Amino acid sequence: MEKKRKVILVTDGDEYALRAVQHAATSIGGRCISQSQGNPSLLSGKKLVNLILQTPYDPVFVLFDDCGYIGEGAGERALIYVANHRQIEVLGVIAVASNSHQDEWSKIDVCIDRFGELTEFGIDKNGLQELEVGRINGDTVYCLDQLNVPIIVGIGDIGKMAGKDDISKGCPITMKAVEIILERNGLNEREIEK
């Protein structure tokens, strides 16, 4: 039986997201597919799976971005392909909020506000709590409800949130999201297979 690669999906692809995710991956001994960075996503799901399978360590972080495209854009098509691939085990999704308040929303299991507090309420781009329970607005989250994943963690604009998730501070909101995903899967960084 072929080994499945453990993957964490991130619904943002700008430079700030890349730096935050690379920091998180390095901190826990995982890998980030830096080529997945793009606003919008440039690589197909098939190409991303090939890159994931070449990485030496789990978990593998992959970025997806639709750049505000309404409906299923390139980032979401790639995300769906990766999430449903037979050699991929999705540990969880970090769903990143944006200012998209049209049809682009998804159910989430928990959110982390910019102060690092867990909440059942949605989060906006700035990492502040919204009024609706259990959902987040974003531009690459429309397809998440179709996926069978253990957990979806919502956060504000990754690597930003009024400086609260800045790389100079160790990206504490991003790191907390990763810790929650690992914990939900019964893992910590020492238990991830190297």
C-alpha cells in the first residue's frame, strides 16, 4: 500500500502568506511548497501533487489563491484536485478571510482572532470577530464545504492582521492554527513521520 503524504492546505497565496507558512513549516519540521505561492495560483493540482510527493518530510503546506475570482477559480480547482488525490491525506485547512462578502464563504470548525483567542464566530480580514457563527468569508474558500477534512481553522489575513501575525513576531496566529490542526489529528511536531 502506498504511503499517503500529510498535507495542510492554506487558502491564500501572497508573499505574506508564503513567509508565514514557510516559518510555520520550518518550525515544526515540515515543508512548504514555495512554488504554490501566487496571487492567483499558477500551478495545476496535478503539478502540485507531483511537488508534494517529492518533498522529504511531512506535513507539507500548500498555498491556494483565487485572487478574488467569484466562483470556482484556478486556486480552488487545484485545491480540490490535491485534497481528493489518493496519495494525499489532508490534515486540515487554514481558511484565510478576505473582504469578499458575496457568495464566497465556508463553514469552519473554529476561528482564531488576531489576539490569539479561539472563537466560534467568523473572523474578518483584520482578524476581528464577525457576527455569524461557524462561517468565514474569503476568496478561495467556496469549495471547502465539498471536502472531507478533519478540521477547518479560520484566521484573518495570514502574516498580517494589523501586525499581530507578522513574521517578526513568529506568526503566532498562523502557528496556533497549525498546532490546532496537528492536535486534531493526534499529532505534534515530534510525532510527524520524518
